[in-house]
Amino acid sequence: MKCDPSWDDLKVFLACARSLSFRSAAKTLGLTSSTVVRRIGALEEELGFTLFDRLPNGVQLTREGARLVSSANQIEQGAFDFQRRVETFDPQKRGIVKIAATEGIGSYWLMPRLIEFQRGNPMMVIDLRASEKTADVARMEADVAIQFEEPTNPSVMRRRLGSLHVYPYASRRYVDLYGAPEKIGEMTDHRLVDQVGPQLDEGAWPRYLGLSDIEGVIGIRTNSSAAHFYAIERGAGIGGLPTFASAVGANLIPIDIGIHHRVDIWMTYHPDARRTPRVATMIDWLISSFDPSKFPWFRDEFIHPSAFADFDSRNWEVNDVAGFAAAGFTKDLF
């Protein structure tokens, strides 16, 4: 019997094998669950054996299915390699560069600068995915990714770009209404704005405040960097923000109580990515966008936001940035 499964069917198989859930695989692939079930059933019929045991809470690979995963992975990598090499043939061709970045960095640091960058590179279509979820550059979920977690895949390139320093901030309105704590122990008398999600150290606040449980302190919790930033600027409470918030014009007050949190910023991409000129250009631009000699808040050593005035602000000024972030909408209100 001739068996010739399509690459689309193998993609469905791999997504199910990785998530062990037809529903999760459907979400990843942008399909309906019924479509995934139907296509796996058709693939099993074509192969002549069962790939997955259906369980109440998901699926489990059968012995035959598990034996096919490695081969399917090799086919997938071959398809990705083919696509990367084809894209190197015409450097003048209009094409997409996919960037994955954490939401805060993507929205508040990269996007204002990407606008000017794209104007200078009109043949490039920039697809910025701002999310705390890491992207797998080996599987072409992105051409290049900016993340907090150190890449562990030995088959991808990685580069440490610098440090992100997170510092407590509050709005002027909040300080006028409730005052500002002067030491860590006074934080329990204030309201905390907390952000949770992948790549974030959710134990940082309990650790710094010396509390086993911070539920009695939290006023608002969110998984969104944009909502987190906005809540702090609107006076919801005190929250941790990257110190570059002071450089992008946020009308916020640093809260000096001895709390400072530092995380590494990593860039990762596939070794073949630089063969595509537009991706190579983007990689070099991203490296320059985190240059600590120009942008002091990305240095490994902590520099207090009040000291940013001592540096050449022409390095980070962006034209027409007013109104970009919550700061632009609220600065005149408070």
C-alpha cells in the first residue's frame, strides 16, 4: 500500500505529539478541534495504524506514533531549511521579518524605534509579536527573538544583550493621595500592582518584601505589561517597571526603598537566519537597540533613573513619540 502523507498532515501530527492534546494542537495551528481530530483520523487510516490513544484528559502517543516523531521532526527541519535558503535568493524582494519580544520591551522600547527603522527599510515587512511566551526560532515561530530566559537549544544562536532593571514606581497622583513609602517595611501600608506570566519572576515581590503571601498588599494583578504600566500610571498603586520607563517619558516617580530587580535580556535566532539579508539587517539593528553605551538602563550595573539626565539623551530620543504609551495619555491629568 502506497503511503504519502502530506506535510500539512505531518504538522498536525507533530503539534498533537508535542501538546498531547487535540484541543491545544488546534489552538497552536489555528484550526478547529474537529478539524484536527478528522485529519489525525485520516492520517491514521492512510498509515494503517493508530498514532494516538484517546484518553479522557488528552491523548497519548502509541508505540507506533512515538517511533514516527523523530522522522517527522527531521522532515520539519528540512522544510524550514528549504524555506530559509529560498528566501536568500533575492535580497531586493519585499519580505517579512518576524520578531518575537516580551510585551513590555516590544511595545514600549522596540515599536517606537521600529517605525523609523521600517521607513528606512521599505522593502521589509516587520511582524512584531509582543508576548511573554517564548518563541521557538528553530521551528520558525520567529526569525529572531528577544526574551528573558536563556536559550537552551544548542542548535540556535544566542547572545546576551544586556540587563533589564526593574524598579518600583508610582504615579504623582498616587503619591499625592497616599504618600510614598520610605522603606520596605512601609510597603504593607500601600497597594501593590503585580504582573504575572511566563518569563516573569512571580516570587520577586514576596522575596523583597519578606512576606510569604502578598495577597493582602495587592490591589490589582494582571498578566499584561500594557495593563500593568497603565494601572501604575493611573494611580492604582506601586509596581515594578523597567527603568527605561523614565526615559520614554512616563510621568512616574521612582520609589526608593532599596528594591531593585535585574534580569538578563537574550537574543536568539537560527544560525541560517543571517543568510537572509533583511533578517541579518534586523539582527544588527536589534543589537544596536540594546547598546548599553547608548542606553544606560541596559547596563549590567544599576543606574538610578534620576541619573539618566547625565547621559546624552539624543541617543534615545524618538520623533513623534508623544501619545505612545499610557504616559502620553495621562501625563496632563495628574
